[in-house]
Amino acid sequence: MIEITPSIQIDERELQFDFVRASGPGGQNVNKVATAVQLRFDVRGSSLPEDVKARLVKAGGKRVTSDETLVIEAKSFRTQEKNKEDAIARFAALVRRALERPKMRRKTRPTQRSREKRLEAKKKRGEIKKSRGGRIVE
């Protein structure tokens, strides 16, 4: 079980790991050993609540495929184990971010004084512009 929060855990069986060859650190080994990890998570078929699924798809951005599978690729390290840990940590962070409900925007109105100040500033600016130039405007 991967613990996202104390109340939400995701079973590791919901995650699929593919190991592929990667560019980057590894020396001569990089051409022989599949050290990069692709973590795949089926968002639609997961045990997460529906609102979290929707936010996870949105937060995943281009990492989410058309069939709503989240793909996280980790290839920063030289070993499969570290790359797998990195992918799981990044996945957990993404799910934690999706768990947070966005704050609702409250409509506000400008105050009477702010409206007056705006109109005064417009009039002042108009007077400055009117005073430019040599001809008289009637």
C-alpha cells in the first residue's frame, strides 16, 4: 500500500511498472540495462473518489493519455530501484495535490470611494491631455 494521506492509501496492484532503457546517467551500462521506469495508473478504474479523479486528470496535464491513464517516467538515477522510488514519490505528490479542493472565488464589488477615485483620476488625466498643444478646444 502506498500511503498518500493517513486516510487514503492506494494499493500497489493499481500501479503498473514498465522498465525501459533510458538516456542519461549509467555509463556503458545505459545501452544494456533497462533502468528507466514508466509508472502507469488507470485514473478511471482507480479507487479514488470521483472529484479527486477529475482533479488528478487535470493536474496530470500531458502525462494523462486519452484513455485517462497517468504515465510518470523516472530516469534520473542509475538503478531501477531508485527510479521506481522516485516515480512513486512523484505520483504520491501529484495525488496529494489533486486531493486539495480549490478555493471558490467570491465575487466582490468595488467600494464607493474606489469608484470615485477612479473617476477623479480619469478627469485629471483628461485635463492634462486637454492642456497639451497650442490650440484652444471649445
